[in-house]
Amino acid sequence: MLTEEEIRQDLAKLKDIVIAHKAPEAQLAIHPETINGQDYEVFTNAPRNLSELYDLGLAEPDETFLVYLDERFSFAETLEMSRRMSRVLIEQYGIQHGDRVAVCARNSPEWCLAYMAATIVGAVIVPMNSWWKGAEIEYGLSDSGTKLVFVDHSRYQQILPYIDSLKVDLIQIKPEAGSSFPEFYSLIENVAPLNNDEITALNVNPEDNASIMYTSGSTGMPKGVLSTHRNIINALYTWLFVREIGEILRPELVEENPESQPALLCNVPLFHVTGSHAQFLASFVYSRKMVMMYKWDAEKALELLEQERISVFHGVPTMTWEIMQSEKFNETDLRSLRGVQSGGAPRPPEHLKMMLDKFPEKAIPGLGYGLTETNAIGAIISGAFYEAKPHSTGRPTPPVSTVMIADEAGNELAPNAVGEICIKGPTVMKGYWNKPEETAEVLKDGWFYTGDIGLLDDLGFLVILDRAKDIVIRGGENIGCAEVEYAIAEHPSVSEVSVYGIPDERLGEILVATVMLKPEEKLIDDDLKIFLSERIATFKVPEQFYFQYEQLPRIASGKIAKKKLRQLTLEKLALA
């Protein structure tokens, strides 16, 4: 394990490497640019738009790109099919620059093709949470003003009651018998792909809107995070930059003449920023094979890790924990692994100790911190730094993003002082879709105020301590407590309710609700869970309820004393 002095020495080397790697003559050079009145540094040689990013795959056109069950598509095949669908969107559905196109499906090649086709023509892709129920999906489609939806069969069944009122066109992914809407591949079967000249003529610019990704907030319904092409691409090139400077600092980790193509297991939903950005889109940058899972299964993941010679395992900490707990772990050949990375939630230090013991030595552990609003960019840590600083989520990701710890007045705090974590850079969202007031609350002078509480230590490592926003992260999925409270409050027996998170070894946090019942009313866990299952996604339903007839405790302002309720629950469960 690195000593404090060795960390300082490595950081000094890293500083020089960063300076050289971002110099004007370098491939990953940066330059200043003013965007919407704010000064940023951006990557000079990055693609202008996502269509140009997809073209990077043609550097290795015949290499495998998408793998799903028995389906395998090369980079060239993927690009051709997406360009065919781009023509269909324009000529058959009248999709124009800026129109919203949603994809509402579990992981599949068609999900990726839909994302590519929409963004090639300058439409705004809206990746819908595939765990949502019908009413939640209807909200997202209505709020975004979606014109066309790519939808798989299960989600089609969920939104069927809302189709007439939504007035959207549908393209079905792997439909079952009796479907009345066009099927994905039938639409592109005899269609020529858009050619380069036609794509150039579409004139999709870096500052054009590219995606709306819904994220749970602390107040009510999810908010649509609006990002531009530049936002997304600068995030992808940030990860490339970090990887390259890491290899310069630790050349012993670089594998010469690898036996197989770089490969990643896509084990998180593509509607998450981790899935869409760090896994799917980043694979164009690395000429990397992406092996998709329909849904998470630890034993299936182990099978694919060995079978497909996966080099990067990237998921929420829960996933790493579950495969280490599997009886098949020790029987699985994991020699191809070069990175076991995580994001979306904290990883307990004891999990890291287990990883260092159980995974092959070359399978370097890593952890990242970022939000949908920052296109997953914030801080990152791996390898020797991570082993030495297991409670940290790393240093701010160079070279175009900055992290600041601010007090309540927005002033930057000194090292080791606790305050709100703020992030600035070209990866930060344009704003919340159609929510100017909410945008103004979190975007100030180019800084995104995350709502997370933490500090930067003497060496610049970020430590996250708490969340100012009322958010629970269950297995990497952000859950707004207010949304769940609203759903519970709709039950006729409920007078008031408070929802909060408590620690859980497997999932990081789980939801608990303390419920005040109306006089003479009775309610049990199972009945309330059934009631909620018709209103909110299953992962949002609390795992434990505490019922009472007394009013919930208050703080001086009159608000429910949520911290006190949480503490009482922890004491009941002997977790305090």
C-alpha cells in the first residue's frame, strides 16, 4: 500500500503527465471556449457530434461491437443499420432536428441502434427507465413531448392504455404476436443508409440538444436532464484522457499484444448514464466489444466474463459483491479482466478488501463519482490510490472539469472543510428540461451544485459524507423520497408519511417508511406494497414500513424530523 509520501510523489508525476497530455500539439489537447456566457476548457480534437463519434468505430469496422444472446454485430454493421433507421425516421416519420425520440426497452442491440439513429438526424434521444410502470412512462413521454417511441413488448403493454392520449408513433422491438405497430427490422430491410453527405447536410452542432435523461429529484416527479452533444462527448474523452495518463503513470499495467479484443460486460440498464455513456458510447472510443445482459444475474455474468473474455467489468458495487458471493466465482476463469470498476453508489471498504483478495492481480479495482447532470463526470480513483484511500471517491477527473467544495453562500472552502460538492465543466448539463426555476437552483455561474456533502483533503481526494438532497441510492438507482411519499399518501388510510434510507450490505441503502394512519384505520405491509406496485416502479417500494397513530415528530420549522425517524429506526434494528 502506498504511503502518504509515495502518494505525493505520484501526484507530482501525474501533474506533469496531465500538462503534457493536454498540450496544444497533443491528441487530447484542450482549448478555452465560451459556451452560453461561461468560460470552459474543451477537447480540441473531439468529434463535433455523436454521429462523428459513431464513425470512430470504422477504425476497426470488422471487429465485433454488439453482442446479445446469439446476436453479434460488427462496428460496420451497427453503423449501417443505424443509418438505415435514420432515413426511416426522416422520410417515414417526419422526425426533424430537435424532435424528441424515446427508447423504452430493456438492454438490446435495437436500444443502441435507436439511440444512434435518433442522434444522427439531430433528434433528442429520451432513454426511458425500463423499470417504470405505465403511469411513470406516460409522465416521461408527456413531459418530454416525445414524438416517436421505440418500445419492447413488456413496455408496450405498460403504455398501451395511454397511447391514444399521448399521440405518439411507435416502433416495436421484438414484438409478440398480435402487435399492430411496425417492427424495427422490417422498417429498415429495404432502406438505403444515409450517406456521409446527407448526414453532413443535417448540420448537427456541438451545442445542439442530444439527450433528455430522467433522474429522481428531491421534490416530486423525476426531472429531465438535458445534455448537448458537446456535454456527452467531452465526458467520453475525459475517461479516455484518464485512462491514458494512468497508463503513463503505471506502464507496468499496460498489456502488450492482448490475446483478445477489449470487451466490456454491459450489466447495467442502458437508460442509466453509466450504461449509455461509460459502457455503450465509450465503446466507440475504445473500439471495444460490448456484451449486453437483458437483466442482471450474477451467475450469468460470471459465465459471460469467461466466455467472452471480458476485460472490463463495470457496474454498481452491489454487482461486484454478488459475483464474489457466487458459488461459481472460484470456478470462473477471470484472467482476461483488467478493470473492475464501479459507480452509482459508494463501495464499502470491506468490499474493496475482498476484491483485492479474490480478483486476479491485474483486475484493477476502481470507483467513480458523477451524476446524470454531469454526464457521470466528477471524480475517479483506481489501483494503488484506491487501495490507499478506500474511503475516497478519488480526485477530480482531469483535464476539463473542476470540483469545488462550497459553503452555503457559494464560497470555495479550504481543504478538509465540509460543504456542498460543486462541479464545473463542459460535461455539465444544459439544464432541466422545461424547468427553468429548478435549473437556476442548481446551476450558478457555470457550477452545478450537486446536493452532496463532502470535502477535498490535503491531497485533493474527494470524500463524500452525506446528501443534502432527499435522495436514497438503492443498488445504484436514485430514488426521490418525496415521490414515494406522495404515492403512499394517496392511500386512503394514510394521514402522513416520511420515507428515508437505511444502510444495507448488499444494496448500499434500502427504503423505509414511517406512516401515520388515520384514526381507526388499519394497514399492513403487504397491502400497502400491493397498492404501491400499481403506482411506482418496484425498486421504489419501501422494504419496511412502521405504522403508528401518533403524529410524526417535527423540527422547529414544522417539517417532519426525518433524521430523527431514521435514527430511531437504526436503533430499533441495532444499526446505530
